[in-house]
Amino acid sequence: MKRLLTIIALALLTSTPGAARAAAQVKDASAGARPSGVGLAEKSAQVDEIMSAMVRAGAPGAAVMVIQDGKVIHKKGYGLANVEAGTPIDSNTAFDLASVSKQFTAMAIMILAERGKLSYDDPLTKFFPEFPAYASKITVRHLLTHTSGLPDYMASFQKLGKKDFEPTSKDAIRMLSEMPEPRFAPGEKWEYSNSGYVVLAQIVEKASGMGFASFMKKNVFDPAGMSNTLVADESRPKIANRAISYAPEGEGFRNIDYTPLNLIYGDGNVNTSLEDMYRWDQALYTERLVKQATLKQAFTPAKLNDGSPTRYGFGWSISDLNGLPVLAHGGAWVGFRTSIARFPSERFTVIMLSNFARFNPEAVSKRIARVYLGEKLPAKASVKVDPKKLSAYAGKYELRPGFVLEVTLENDSLWIKPTGQPKMSLAAESETKFFIKDSEDIGITFNKDEGGNVPSLTLHRGGNHLAKRVAGQ
């Protein structure tokens, strides 16, 4: 799935065999001297230990930054940006942010709203009158908050099966405008939508009179001091120091950078480095880009038509971890896996940029956050459930057509495997309620009927999503 933050929103980290640390330490140039304090060196060593179990010598890896009170307290590259050339990852290595790009698209919309160039309540048809009548009820706000009901453009292009066809963002708009109906009425529910953010980037072009990449450079990247950040589009700009992304293949790695959909932007395609992500994080504490009152809307959960809150604002997921508010987003495209997790009450941020398809930055970020925030982030408690009771939950559950959650019992523990993703370990809160160990905010409830059978499960992530058990499972 492009810009991975669909219903599950992550893939499990699968460690590479024979792990041995390949770290490239770099100087803390962007944030001045490290803050003094007992334990920082020890905590950095703990991060090295976490990463050493995940990145082996000669393998793709990740760039990691930890920020507290405006100071960089850990910054390193682990592994290789280019396996064939042996180029190490460092703080200037550029990565495709995948879905983390969405917060930048949302910022462009907020800038234009502040300038009176558009309104969050403007209908889609104001900018694209060629859409069917239903689009008159889809607003800019719906697009920002994944409540528009627009179908996924990627699935539509894949169905075409055209050889050597590299669609642009405008091709995506054209195809979406030909959809006879939405997946659901606008505002009726939350469903992660790459299409919404592709449309938003085109709205930026319509409202500003500028190309999206140019608008972003002039109004977002340059004011934030992000001099080495750009949007990749059909002009195919040269990206300095860019990492190549990989998937595992046998004992080695396969370059998987190319896909025909690489030219489409808005939902992804922002390319940047740790150094510039530091500047982005710090700009969000200021009014350099928009007023804080405007930015607050990005960090406020959207509400559905029935008044129930989602867990998403404008380009940001909104949650809490052990009572601490967390503003975050993850992304996955080709072999890139990225995340930013901000703890605003602590002025603390973890940024992870990886070029390996089996890396899970969201899960690792939480482990790293616990290293620094200590007692404020204890691990979520779990309970032991009789394996005989767990066996009743094993089976396949269809979340939507073509997307199945397969639950298995292995060594007295439950695992869940979404279609096309690695399996993830579940921990029990009670006999029927579970959570994903590496992503504690994602919950699973197994629904029992009066006879003790389990006809369905409910996935708790950005709302409650029912998955019915597949017959015979």
C-alpha cells in the first residue's frame, strides 16, 4: 500500500539475520552543542543497542534523530544508503518521506487558508467542476482529515494494467473524476485516503497559481530553513545524497526504488534529510509558517457527522502514550519507511528515516522514546490468557474486500498478519481484548456470540472497524 498508514498503519519490524551494528556517527551540527546532563551518553548507547539488533553490516538501515528542548541529543546513521556503492547513511542522506509528506501538504493548505485563498469548507467542485455532483459535498476539510470517501487512486491505476504508463498527479485527478460514486458519504467515517492528499496538492496549484513543488519551496521549505528538501514530480529533479530503497532477497537485498506511480505527489514524494527534519520540527513551535491558532487545527482530531472524534487532524495522527499526547505520522513507499513522533508536552521528538522495507520506524521510535522519557512511558501491561481460549480466535477476518487479517496461535501467543504485511505479535489486556505489542495504540477485540463462537473482530485504530470471520476459518 502506498504511503502506508492504512487501517493498520504499519508493518512489523523483521530483524535481519546475523545482526551486527553498522553505525556511522555524525556531528551534531544543526542544533549546537548537546545539552549537559547525566545519562545522555548512556541513553545514546541504549539507542545504539536497539539499532544494532536491526541493522547488520553491509545492509540498508536508518537515520535516527532525538530532539529535546530544541537540542539534538542523539543523531546517527546506521547502515548503508547505497548497498552497491557502500555509501553510509548520515544526517544529510535524503529519503522519500512517503506518507510523512502529508503534513507538508496540509501545511500548504493552511498557509493558503490564512491568506484567504481558500476555505476549509470549500467544496471539491469549486476547484474541479468536472467531478460528479457528489463532490459538491466533499470539502477541503474532508480531504485533509481522510473523511472524504474518495476511492484509492492506486488500485484504479493497477486495474488498468497499462504497460509503461507512468501517471502524473493530473492523471490521478482525471481518473478520480470519473468515479461514479464515493466509497461512503463525506464525513460518515474515517478511512485513510492517499487520493485525498493528491487532490489537495492540485488544489494548492489551483489556489496559488504555482506548481506544487515551487509553492512548497517558496512558502514552506525555504521559510523553515529546509534548504535540502524538495518535492519529486514529473520534472524528475535531481536529489542530492538520496538513499536507494531495498527489500530483502535471499541473503542480500533488491533495489525496489522504481514504480510507475513515482511521479504522483501530495500524498508523498517529499524528499529530505534528518538535518532538515530537525528544522521542520522546530519551526512547528513557532509562527514562521502559520499562526499557532491555525496550526492548532492540524493537531485537533476531526469529528465525523455523528459527532464522534477520529484520531487524525490535518496530516497528523493524534493519540497519547501512557497519558502523554503524541503527534505522529508514519509512511511507507517502495522500500522507504519513515516516521516522526512528537511529544509536545515534553518538547521531545523522535525522527526515523529508513531505506529498508522490513523496518518499522513507528515501533522503534516508541522504544527509543522510552529510553529518554523513562518512567513517563512504562510499557503497557498485559495479562496471561489460557492458550486453549486463544485457539478459538485463530482464523481469517475480512476487513474489506481483498484485505484480510489472519490470526494465528504460535507458541501459546497470538499473531496477526494483514494482507501483504508481516505478522505482528499481540498482547492481551483481557480474555477478549488485545493490542499490537510494538504499536500499543492499535487494539483488537474478538467478538463472541452467545454460543461462545467468534464471528468477528473489531480493529481499534482511528475508530472501530469490524472484520467478519471468513467462512470455514
